[in-house]
Amino acid sequence: MEVNGKTTFKEEFVTAGGILLEEVDPETMQSLFHPNLYFAGEVLNSDGITGGFNFQAAWSTGFLAGKSTYQHIHE
């Protein structure tokens, strides 16, 4: 495979595929099918143009998953 560099049109994607968003509670990031299992970041099926949005999605879902896990443990 020959690599000639990256494009200038922001066509790069970090990942594609993953856990369907419809299978996750958006308020807690907990699996709707497996209690006490939380998802965040690139493991989710959320594709978009790079440039900060993917980082924000990873940070936000990570925060929610961590907060929800902490709350669940300390109930």
C-alpha cells in the first residue's frame, strides 16, 4: 500500500461502525441491553468530519459514562 499523504478536504475519519446509538441511553451512556455496561468515545457508531467534533463527542460521552458509573456504584 502506497501512502501519498493526507487530503486537504477533511475526508479523514478516525473510526466507522461500533455500538449503535439507538442501543445506548444518551443520558447515562449505559447499554439498553446489558445493565451496568457503559460506552463512550470511538466505540460508538458516530461518524463525522474530524476537526474537534469527534474529540468533543469522546470527552462528553466519556464524562457521562464515568459520572453514571460512579453514581451507580455509590447508590
